[in-house]
Amino acid sequence: MSKLLRTVALLLLLLLLGNLGWTWALIPSSLGGLSARRYDSIFSFGDSFADTGNNPVVFAENDVPDVVMRSPYGCTSFGRPTGRNSDGRLIIDFMAQHLGVPLVPPSLAYNGSFRRGANFAVGSATALDAAFFPPAKFPLNISLGVQLEWFESLKPSLCHTTQECEEFFGRSLFFVGEFGVNDYHFSFPTKSVQEIMLFVPDVIGTISTAIQRLMEHGATSFVVPGTIPSGCAPPILAMFSDDDPAAYNSTTGCLEDINRLGMHHNLLLQEALEKLRGKHPNTTIIYADLFGHIMDMVESPRKFGKHRSIVNFSLSELYSVGCWQKMVVILQGLKKMCLPSAAEGQGHFTAAMTVLTYVRSRLLVCSGMAST
Ligand SMILES: *[C@@H]1O[C@H](CO)[C@@H](O)[C@H](O)[C@H]1NC(C)=O
Ligand SMILES: *[C@@H]1O[C@H](CO)[C@@H](O)[C@H](O)[C@H]1NC(C)=O
Ligand SMILES: *[C@@H]1O[C@H](CO)[C@@H](O)[C@H](O)[C@H]1NC(C)=O
Ligand SMILES: *[C@@H]1O[C@H](CO)[C@@H](O)[C@H](O)[C@H]1NC(C)=O
Ligand SMILES: *[C@@H]1O[C@H](CO)[C@@H](O)[C@H](O)[C@H]1NC(C)=O
């Protein structure tokens, strides 16, 4: 198929997906051909959006209680808590399954070979090193820089000569992110949004430098997710509630300032990725949009079988035991839910939200790969 035809086909598919609302059947198996069997492994860096089981290890080492090891986490797909911040699979799990590689094993919690991939992501991780922040329990010493060190320590077990490593990592897909959300969230108590805006370039610079460092090891394919609209996340809305109605977007109910911070981050990130593409024409760097897809769910909950925007919960409602039952009502219409998830209440994706975000980001990923 010509590139133009392929683009048109993808656009049509996107439009179709938009109109159908969503169901599990929407994961189109026919898309398989686009990404072929190009990848043998996935290496991942990030925070709770990508962590497949490292946080229980790190949190235990730091004496931090870990809610994700309780029900209803993991109740969809796995039937038990796995350390993921979701009731089910994460975007990276769907990607792994789509590419036909094993679910990416958490580097700190898995006792086996990492030749088919390794996940260095840890819930609560920041892009910037812990030393950047005021001394406190969080952030833990698990920044992007630390995760890169873990990767570099593992590398000798994967390949040896430069050529061997270039070939090995050339057949690997690298996830770098999401990073940034935690840098900003940890700063909210001590800095104004205006002050936080000033260090967004440092966060982006750190992500960009990390990608280049991975390229030096032989990485050629990257998926780099942007940040979420934190201003719509229930815990942020509850913790930073504002008496001034003007602080909120009148249509969505989200905190405008905080969402503007996310949009600024995503804009700078996309500019940085464009620069990297210019400098490294033989690499594939795909920006994955989480912001837009979540805004869509916030703006049009009914389109996704929800009767109420996720924005419209109080923190006590979300954390109360009873919230599970309420969530059942809210999430009715979504198939394959076993228990509604505490994950969503904490600003994470339920499996259901993930499917939607994944289906769309995968189209992006596939179209990005198809054009190289
Ligand atoms: C990892 O596997 C080795 C060999 O099977 C075993 O001796 C060791 O105890 C295991 N470590 C953990 C942390 O499970
Ligand atoms: C953070 O972790 C890295 C890698 O494990 C280690 O080299 C470094 O010393 C640690 N830093 C602090 C302040 O504990
Ligand atoms: C409120 O949110 C909507 C939807 O995201 C957006 O189109 C609009 O520009 C926002 N309004 C303001 C005043 O920012
Ligand atoms: C939240 O709920 C209240 C009362 O149920 C409703 O008036 C309001 O429009 C809702 N806001 C959003 C953003 O859905
Ligand atoms: C990119 O790949 C082409 C074809 O394989 C090669 O000729 C070219 O030198 C490469 N460019 C860079 C910057 O590596």
C-alpha cells in the first residue's frame, strides 16, 4: 500500500473508532501486519503508567506502604495484584502482546532472563534526580537517570561488542515515559504553577538526553508518551480545590492552570522529539498522546459508557470502601470489568481506559513505524 493510502486507511479507522464508542472488540487484529515482527524485546523507563511490578520492591525497601498490592488492583486479566497501578493491563502490556513479545518483566522483581525485555519503570518516579527536590521521603531515588544506570548495569548480560549491542537493541522497542507528572505533582505543595513552568524545560531536557544516551547504546525505536491532564485527576482536584470558580474550566470542571502546565510540557516535548528526529534521521521516535485521549473521556464520558465524568468525584468518595459499588454503576456498560478500580480514583487508568488509550496510541505507533 502506498504511504498515502495507508494514512487514509488509518484516518478512516480512527474516525470509525471515534464513532463506535468503545468495546473490547475494537482491538483490531488486522492491524497486526503494520508492525510485523520487527521487535524481539521491549525496554521501558517510566513511572506508574508503565511499572509492571517494580514499585512493591522499591516501596518495601523505603518502608512505604503500597496500595497496589491490595484488591481490586490486578483483578482484571491477572486475578491478583501484580504491582501494576491498574485493575488490569497497562498500555505497555497491550503493546507487548501486540508485538508478540512477553509481558515486560520488572527489572527489580523478576528473577530470570531479560533478553526479551526489561522494565525499569517504578511508580512515583521523576525525570529529575531526587536531589532537585526539597529533602523528603518522596521522590525516591528512582529517577530516569537512576533507571538508565540500572539499564547500563544489565546491558553486559544482553550483548557484548558494539556491533552485537547495536543489532540487539536495534530489534528492541524503547519506551521512555511517561515522565514529568511526578516532578510536577511533588512540587505542587511548595511551588506555584508559574514556578513549576520554569523547570519544564529541564524535565524535557532530561528526557531528550536519556533518549540520546539510549541511541548511543544502539536503540533506534522509541515510544515517548506525553503527560496526562493532571488538572482533571480526582486526587489533584481534591487536594488543590480552589474557592475561585474561575480556576476551573466551566465545561470540563478541570483545574485550568494545572492542565496548561501539562500542555506546555507536551508542546516542549514534541518540539524536542522533532529536533531529535532531525539529528537522527534513521531512528523512529513516536510521541504518544495521553492528554488528548483522556480529555476526550473527561469531556464525553457517555461516549465511553460512563454516566459521570471522572472529574466529578470527591476524594473521600473515591477512597471510601463504598466507592467500589458506586463505581459499578458508573462503569456499567464497560465490559470485562470484574471490580471497578481504585486505580482510576487515584488518577491512574483502569484496564478499560487503557484499552481505549492503547488502541488509539497504537494506531499512532503503527502509523509512525509504517512511515520509516
Ligand atoms: C533467583 O533464582 C535463583 C536460582 O534459581 C535462586 O537461587 C534465588 O534464590 C532466586 N532469587 C530470588 C530473589 O527469588
Ligand atoms: C541512587 O541510586 C543510584 C543507583 O542505584 C546510586 O548509584 C546512588 O548512589 C543513589 N543515590 C543516593 C543519594 O542514594
Ligand atoms: C475548557 O476546556 C475545553 C475542552 O478541553 C477547551 O476547549 C476550552 O478552551 C477550555 N476553556 C478555557 C477557558 O480554557
Ligand atoms: C458534577 O456533578 C454536579 C451534581 O451532580 C453537576 O451539577 C455538575 O454539572 C457535574 N460537573 C461535571 C463537570 O460533570
Ligand atoms: C541512515 O541510513 C542510510 C541507509 O541505511 C545510510 O546510508 C545513512 O548513512 C544513515 N544515516 C545516518 C545519519 O546514520
